[in-house]
Amino acid sequence: MRKLYLLLVILFLVFAGCKNDISHKGVHAEKSVNIIKYAKGLEIYKYDGFTVVKVTRPWPDATKGFTYIMQQKGAVIPDSLKESIIIPIPLKSVVVTSTTHIPSLEMLGVENTLAGFPGTDYISSVKTRKRIEAGNVKEAGANESLNTEVLLDLAPDAIVAFSINNTNKTLNSLEQSGLKVIYNGDWTEQSPLGKAEWIKFFGALYGKGKEADRLFSKVERDYNEALNLVKDLKSKPTVMAGALYQDQWYMPQGGSWGALFLKDAGADYLWAKSDGTGSISLSFETVLEKAQNSDIWIGPSQYTSLSEMKEANPHYAQFKSYKNKQVYSYSTKKGETGGLLYFEVAPNRPDLVLKDLISIMHPELLPGYQLNFFEKLK
């Protein structure tokens, strides 16, 4: 598990069986429009007494999606929707499977409904860690092999899961046992605001749609205000990213979440024109040739000090950004059991990530600013 987590750190870099899919049209006398603005894999339609949630991209290259009906107590569901997965709301107990889900629960004030989680050591939140230590959140195994016995014993109202494809045997087995599995595709989003907008997914699960809208609107407003700080900049620092893992250097591709943050922060990311939304792997020699004189180095894998980097590979010291101590990492800020704060909170708070990066790239624009996720390595 630790090896898998390390690989996810590197791939994530700077910042790494379908149900009936029916139309929302004609399901109710009142018309509704999709309230989602940025997320590409989520649609939400609100009606009187229920909400239709469509997860259209549960994993990359998905050909079909999932439709969930969030039913308030006493609400009548139209016949055209009764073949869909119906979830009575608000949830009283839930198992989530990604640390990115934890901030959404806490922001909505429903963290006390969390009953289980796979890999509790990776949760950084102080508030949720207290609940874990008190025995209120059970260890549920690992995402690759969820503990079905624990989950059946917990019998949560829903399991909010993610999968890399449609062949997750454990999740299929849990569904066959009568548990309700709801797929969450927030991790497939690439735009910063697209990821953050998935708080509306959790808002629908708890009947807190208005609160989720309000929370997201503030994040959106703060993000756009930060964007305005750099819109007229003439000079941009050159930036490299990532580090070596098993003789390959991994860094975000030009259309990825991490690369888009750098663009929005007024950085000249040296691989901004590379195609793709994932990570690119290159040889050390290729990176050195292009980035040896880069101004700033962002997200050097799991390293937490310059000396640790040099000990792992003396050739890191050849880079100008290393020599000038302009290396910034998110790996120094961890929860008490080792979980990285960045992986947990950053997808929900892109406004804070953007401000961090603007402060690093253009410190004169945010004088006195204290970094939330990143830290200059010493």
C-alpha cells in the first residue's frame, strides 16, 4: 500500500458494470436545468422532493454513466425514474473511499456520518482523525480490496466509491449484497474549479444543495479574484516539475490539473504544450537539457529537503532552481499519521492552491502571504 501511495504521489505530481443512464427530461412537471458549471463528469437537476444526479464520467474513457435519484422523505418519484438507483436522503451513515471526500463532508458539517474508510492513516484532517481514534470511523481495508465483512457489518446508507474501470469485483459484490454504491468521478476532472464543484454531489446526498452552492460560489469567487492578480503580467518565471521514479521523470502533461494551475498562476511551465491530461515520463537527460536553467521547481515528488534530494540523486544539484533554493514541495505538510494535506484538501480548495502558486511565482503580488500547501525546501 505504501508503494502504491508513493506512486500516486509521483503521478499526481504538483498538486496525479453500468446502471440505466436515463434522461432527466420529462421526469417532472417542473423543468430543471443542470446546475453544474465546470465539472465535465457531473450533472445535477433539482426537482420538488428529489434531485437527479448523473455521474457521466465515473472513470476515464467510460462509455456509460450512472444516474442516482436523491429522494427526500415522502417525495413521489415519477415512474420514468423508478428503475434508477434511489437513495433516501439525507444520509445518516456513509463510507467514502478517497481522502478528497473528507473535506466535502467537513465543509458541509456532516463529518459525523462517516462510518468507515479504507486506509484511515492517509486521512490528515485533525477533526476526522479524532473520530478515527475514538473508534467512530472503522478501517475498511484498501481501495484495491475493500473489507466486505466490515462494510456489511457497518451497513452504511451509501458507499461513495471510485473505480478506474468497470470491472471492480468488490464493489459489484457489495451491490449484490444489498449495499448502495455511488460512484464519484471527481478525480477524473482536470480543471481546478471542475474538481471543486463536486462538493455539490455531496450536497445532493445530504439535502444540503443550497449550502454546497454557497460554499462553491465562494471558492469560485476567490479563485477568479486570484486570477485577476496575474492577468496583466508581462514576465513569467520558467517552471519545472516532478522528479525521478524508477529511472523515469514524471511530470504533469499540459492539459492536466497541475499544469492548468501553473498556467493560471502566471508561470511559464516548460511542458505546457505537451498533449494529454495525465503525466508524462521522460529520461533524466531530456529533463536536464530543457529545464536545467528553470527558475522554479515545483512538486519534487516525496522529497522534503534539498539534502534528501541530493542524497537520492546527486544530479538534482545540476539544476539552477536547486542551486538557488527555489524548490517548493507539498510533501512536507502531513497529518499525524503521514497523509498529505495537499492530496486531501487541495482538490476542494483550488483558490488556496492558486494563491500559493501565485505567491511562489510572483511574491510581490501577495506580500506577507503564508503558504497553505507548499513549502520552500531547505
